[in-house]
Amino acid sequence: MVGCIARRWKNVKMLTLCLLLSLCLGTALGVPCCTGVCDCEAHVVTCESKSLSDVPMCSASEVNEFTEMRLTKNRIVNPTFSRIPDSIKTLDLSDNNITTITIDKVRNVMESLDLSGNGLTSVPILSKLPSLHNLDVTFNPIPSNLNGFPDAIFRQLGTNLTSLHVGHPETFTEFPRTISTHLPKLDTLEINGAHARFGNLPPTAFEAFELVLKKLYIRNTLLYAVPLTLRRLRNLKELYFESNPVQDYGLLPEAFSGLNSLELLSLKNDSLTTFPAIVNNLKDKLTTLILDENRLLFIRENALNMVNGSNIENLYLRDCQLDRIPGAMADDSGNYLQKIKVLDLSKNKIQSIDRNDLHDLHSLQNVSFSENPLAYVSTLAFKNLGNLSFVDFSNTSIKVIPMALTNVARHGLDIDLRNTDVECICELACFQKYYKSRNFRVHGDCETVSVKLTDYLEMTIPHCPNFNGTVFPSCTANV
């Protein structure tokens, strides 16, 4: 009798476990909804890449209180808005074939509408979306004149619109006058893509919102210089001037002279060859500088004189063809970038880290060398980096775990060695003792045996010959 009860109790527990597992998997994968075409999960109705020709039918019970609907990458031409659930605040209709929008009734809750990558030839009438804050019409063949950006529509949008995204490589030939005059609340503006005739921004481009604009994106244009009218944006906090062939001489100091509130500057893929001198005018507030995908090759020893004592905390130099860590990161007294916390040098041509590279950058927390042909790290590197918490060596040519990491006294250092060819041999015993005492976290696999680095350090190394005779001081070579 007792055995029978035990077996039944065991079966109940197994059934309960299976039910819990199925619920977890259902939550992770989403529950089919809207006639089984979409997935519903975490307040999001996802119907992406389903070859839909229209908005699917959704019953009120299955999408009740869902706030976001994603219909991107389908074949919708004229979406039936009556099928959009009334609770949806964010609607993504990007990358369809939409040429016409007809909104059937007032929708007071909808706040964000993404129409990018469609076939619209004019900004549609959106008067029945009185709460719309964010509108994206990039990559639609909308002419940038009054036909494409009608006065009446933007007069109505100006009541609440705070974020606008526009641009097309063939039809965006000028800055629409209606944007300049009817959007007094705009705090985010993106221009993504422009025709060659789009040669500059007029002095009045930001007239309606020059004191409220916080974020400005100007991407994928053929602008030969940073527009001088940018200096009017005295409260601008983030400027993304990216993928514009301005080159070094196009960074006009006058254009940056009024940007007294700028905290983030991205000059990604702007055909630069030198460290931008204009940073000197922004160093009081600027904390993040992004220079990715420029052909810097190397940064001259005196290049960072201009940011001596700056407040830059995040510096991104990804894919800049650098063949060494810039020697100017810190002078002999370590003054140049003393506040830097994040340094990303990934996707360059750096082969070695020498003893004085990055020395005395006391605030440095995260540094990445990922996707470099890095093969050598001096054992005297990484000294006096008391706040370093993460080092990324992933996708490099490193074959040994660098002993230089033991110079980092901070406990819990995170070390990424994924996709490297680290040889797991007994000589790792020296590193293993620091690994244990300082609670280092190591990510990656051995190249010589099919085992994770952590497993090798914890389970195999202690069985190596003379393991107990390996002491800390003798483990650090003076290289």
C-alpha cells in the first residue's frame, strides 16, 4: 500500500514538472494567436515574415491588453486598420509594400508608428492618431517637398510628435520646410538617406524646435561638411553624424561651437583619417565618443593632447585599422583619459599588448580587443587598472591565458576567451591559482581538448604534476 502511494506521488510530481516545463516553454516561445499566424508573448503580438497580405484577424480575448504589434517583413499593401487591436500603442509595419494608409477610427492609445521601408509617396493622413509621438517614414519614396510633406498633415502632427525619422536615397533632395515650422515639441530627429542634391541644411532647418531637440541623427547622406546650422542646437545631447563622406576637413569647428550640452558624439564611418580636433571644443560635457569604421590606421602620440583632462568615459575605436594600441591613451603621468571607463578596440589589426599600453587608466572598467589578430600580451601589462572588471579577448589569436591578467587585483574579473585557440596544458597552473583566489570568471573552450576552460582549470589542473609546489610569486615571469 505504501509503495503504491509512493508511486502515485512520484507520478503526480512528474506530471506537475511536465506541466511547469510546458508552461515555461510556452512563455519562452510565445503562444500562437490571431488564427495561429502570430505569436503572443509579453504584451507583444509578433507576426513578422509571415508572407501576410493584410493584418490578421485577432480575437479580443487573445490580445486583450497587448500593447505592441509587429507586422514587419510581410507583403501588406493597404493594411486594414480595423483589425489592429484597440490596445496597441506601438505598431510596426516596416518593410512591407504599403502604398496607402486608411485609418478607420480614432485610436487614442497609439503612440508609435513605424512605416519605414514601404512604397509611400506622401506622409499619410494621421489625424485619427491624436496621441502619436513617434513616426518613422524612412526609406519610402516620399519627395521632400510639399507634396510629400504636406503642411496640413504636419500642422496636425505638431501637437504631440516628439520623434520623427525621414529620408530616402533618391527622393530626399531637400530639408522639408514643413518639418522646420510645425513641430515645436520635437526632441528626436533622424535623417537617414538623402539624394546627392541634398547638399546642406538651411539655416532655418531647426527653427521650430532648436531649443528642445535632444537627439539628432544624420546618416547615409552625401554631405561634404557638417552643417553650420547645428550650432543653433544648444540643448542637443546626442549627435549621430554617421556614414557621411565628410573626411577630416568637413568637420567644421564652427558647426560644433554652440553644442554646449553635447554628451555623445558619433562620427562613425565618416572617412576620417585623424583623431577629430573638434573634440577639444566639446570636452566639458562630452562623455561618449564613437569613431568606428574610420581609416585612422594609427593615432599620433600627440593626437590626444586635445582631450587632456577631458570627461570622456566611453571611447569606441572599432574597425579603424589600428595596428597598435594608441600610445597616447595616457602620458607618463596618466593624465589624458583618466575618466575613461569603456574602451572598445575590436575589429582592428592589433597583434600585441605591450607593458605600457593602457597603463594607469585607473577608471577603466571594460576593454575589448575582440576580432584582432592579437597573439602576444606582455606579463607586465594591465598594471594599476584597479577598476577593470571585463576584458574581451574573443575571436583573437591568443593561445595562452595571459598572465598579465593576474596584475588586476580586482576580484571577479570577467575574461572572454571565446573562439580562441587557448592550449590547455599544465602550465596553466600558475594562472589557475590566481583564478581561484580572485574568483576570476573565464569564458571559452580549450583548443587542445574538448572541454570548457573553467572545467579544465578547476578539475584537470589540480591533478597536474607538482601542482602543489607551484607558488604565486614564481608564477609571474618578468617579460
